[in-house]
Amino acid sequence: MKLIGLPTDHHSSFLRGAAEGPDAIRRALRSDHSNMATEDGLELGRDIALEDGGDVALDGGATDVERIRRAVEDAAADGHVPICLGGDHMVTYPAVAGVAKVHGPVNILHFDAHPDLYEDFDGDPLSHASPFARIMEHRLAKRLVQVGIRTLNSHCREQAGRYKVEIVEMRDFSPDDVAIPEAPLYISIDLDGIDPAYAPGVSHHEPGGMTTREVLRVIRRIRTPIVGADVVELNPSRDINGMTATLAAKLVKELAALAAQGSR
């Protein structure tokens, strides 16, 4: 496994701050308030080799997409499962593109309050509200399952139909009923998919979301090897006592454990 920090929020639509996410997640992951054990008992650094590849140098310019894609592709080509730390959700488009260069088109399990399927948002086709439109448009994924959605407007509903996206709206959500796509599987976790009571440190608060335990219940049902993942949209400037950063770090540990079990 390889951590890749993607510190960018140039394509955020409401508030900036997600660029500070990777550093906050790393601090929480290394903090003495907890340890490196996962819920299955596997420990990072002992049972799970987790290399930190540092941050990709991003400046908000036109080359950022290619820089992200190349960093993720290189990690996957070297046999790593890349776990990307956002950054806003724009990063998922080039990250999936990088994984697909090595593994071919993937299947995606996506946790979020928003479907992020806008053709463009405010004239920006790379908006953090548009990554899955770009992914499906370029056929980087064969199947996209979105979980926790509770902001589905008419445009995004049309886009979902166009790209045959499978959406589990929050009003119909049950952890035990979420369809788990087959391999090769990429997991994208937008922290605002989790209720703001558990994840206040995000730019877009959307009440009525999943609990931490419900997300973990879905993850624990996965038996498919994963080829990549991301945890995105942490905005430390809105966090309370590091709650959301700590949650993000826990999710990184559980994703690493999932990747490690799939490689055995």
C-alpha cells in the first residue's frame, strides 16, 4: 500500500480548505491518541506495509491532472495499492485514470452525499462536483455504485441514467443491502457522505448521512480485492477537535487492511 497526498482545492465550488487535508490526516494517523491497529487486528507497520509517498506537487494549473494520474499509475505499476488523501473530490478522476492505466477499467464503490456527476459545475468540467462524469465519459469505470446520496437534483439524475450509475439514496440506505461491485474495485470516500454529526470538518454539511459504523459495515462486507482508494474533502478549518481528521485516519487504516487482505 502507498499513501499519496493530493493537496488541492482549486476546483472546490463553495469553500477552500481541502488542500490542507492530507497533512491533517497524516497527523491523526500518527497521533499517540490511538495506535496502528485495525478492527481486524492487523497493524500498520507490522502486518501491513504502508509506504508514505508524500504529496504530489500541485499548483492548481493545467498539469495537475496529469501529475496526479502519473503518480497513481506509477504506484500501481510498482505493485502498490494507492490510497490517495485529498484534497477535493476532483482528484478521483485522475486517480482512477492512473489505476485504469495499469488494471484496465475499474469498478467503483463511492460514498458521498453528492453524486458528483455534473457535466460541469459553474463552467468547470474539472469541478469537484464533476469527477464521476469525467470517469464515466472516458470509460475508466465499468460500474459505479454510489452510496449515501441525498442531494440528487434533476441534472444529476439525468446524468446517472445516461451513465447507468447505480445510486443508493440515503432515504433507502441499509448497509447490508449495498451492492458490492466486482474486481478490480476502487473505493472513493467523500467525508461529507457521513453525517456532519460525525464529520463536521467538511466544506458541504449535508444532514441525514451515514454513521461511521454504517460505512464500516459496508466496507467489512467487501470480499473483492481493491486496486485503489481515496479519502477526500476533509477541510480542517471546519473541523472540531480533529474529529473528522481522526475519522479519515481510521478509514485509511481500514482501507489498508482491506487491501492487505485482498493481496494475501
